[in-house]
Amino acid sequence: MKNTDKARLAPHKTLTDYYDSDKDRREVVDNMFDSSAKHYDWINRMMSFGSGRWYRKQALQRAGVIENMNVLDVGAGTGVVSHLAQGIVGEQGLVVALDPSKGMLGEAKKLGVTHTTQALGEYLPFQDEIFDIVTMGYALRHVEDLHLLFSEFKRVLKPGGRILLLEITRPESAIATKILKVYMKGIVPTVTRVFRRSADAQKLMQYYWDTIEACVPPATIMDAMTDVGLTETKRHVAQGIFSEYRGIKVGTAS
Ligand SMILES: C[S@@+](CC[C@H](N)C(=O)[O-])C[C@H]1O[C@@H](n2cnc3c(N)ncnc32)[C@H](O)[C@@H]1O
């Protein structure tokens, strides 16, 4: 495991409605995902407005995932991205689904994801230069340090390897942000509570919005990627809120 000499860059400020200090954040977040794991796919389908399986598959293909590749899916959750990647790389390829939440990984196994690892994206338990692509779907907001995360991604990538990050980004206009907030912090958690009868899942969805609202802007995310030496960083935006970040580790793929 290697570290980074870059200054710590948290994806958002401390959200004191949920934890008193940053040192409590990890346990609180893991518990939220663990206790809501069995509801996550239902919620995702209900609120998806385009961020479902179809969008994730297109994003994997746009990022250049093809047969026989080795893919690391960080923040894999219930395994949607991993499962889709498994379908693309085929039996000669490898997909590892990594997540700190045992509950979420349990759901990924039920979906048919073969290789799972319980760990944090900032501390990857893998050797250097073994993956062709590292993916991360909607998990960036939950790490402690973007520099540490991206330097770990770079370390485990083969030369020429790529990164694909999917995120929901706060809209640029204040009105669009208000409308989205009503939907994501009001309607989605309430519908979740009513239909799933889970106060934990309701709280997770409120937290989900609060992390989106508090997240550092896209330019800061792109800068953090370049700070650790990733190149050709790009952001592709769909429907004003779906961000797809890409970057490449310099070198020639073998
Ligand atoms: C919103 S879910 C995303 C699941 C899936 N990737 C998707 O596309 O739907 C976010 C996941 O990030 C995981 N997570 C939280 N902190 C993490 C960290 N530091 N490193 C990696 N994953 C993390 C959570 O446990 C959760 O399963």
C-alpha cells in the first residue's frame, strides 16, 4: 500500500447532521449502506431517471471496456456496474467488485458478481499495475481524500490504463438545484420510507442528496486527477447532472 504526498482533499465538508466529526464519518456511512443494502436496488430503479443499467453500460463502453480486460469496480455496492462489466469482459476477463460495506457486497453476490473484496478505495489491497480500468459509480462522495483515492487508482492501473468515474453533480442553475433537491431530499426519501418501511433507507437517501449538494465542483475533481499524474482528463455531462469523468495513466498498454 502506498500513500500520497498531496494535501488531503475531502470531497465534501463535515456533514454534522449525520456525524459530529470526520473521524466518525466512516462508521456512520458504512452502517447506513449496510442497513439499507437490501433496499438500494429498488431505490435506484425508482429514482433512476437515466442512471440505471442502460446508462452505466453505455458509460463502460464509452470508456473503452472490452473483452478480456481486468476491471476493478470501486464502491461497487450491489454490483450493478461490476455485473455489466463482467458481461462485457467475458470469461477471459476479470472483474473485482470492491466495497467497504459487507451488506452491499452480499447483494452483489446475489446478482452474480463473482469476485468481491471488502476494502476502501483509498487503500486498495492489490499489487501495482494489474488492472486495465478502474471504475467507480456514485461512490466518490464517500471517500476521505480524493488525492489518496486517485493515487491508489493510478498505482493499480497498468500503463495506459483508464479511470471511469460516474457521479451525480449539482446543477449549475440555482433553480434546477432547488427542483432536484425537492425530488432527491424530499420525494425520494419519503417514497422510500413508505414503500420499504425503512427509516435507515430514508436517511441514506437524505444523506445521498446532502453529499451531492456539498460536493466539491467538477473542476476540483479533475484537478485532483491531474495532481496525481493522470492525463487526458475529461468530463462528459448528460442531462445536466450525470457526470462521467475519465483519465488515463501515462504509458503504453502491453
Ligand atoms: C451509492 S452506492 C453506489 C453503488 C454502485 N456503484 C452503483 O453504481 O449503483 C455507493 C457505494 O460506495 C461505497 N463506499 C463508501 N465509501 C467508500 C470508500 N471509501 N471506498 C469505496 N467505496 C465506498 C458504499 O459502501 C456504497 O456501496
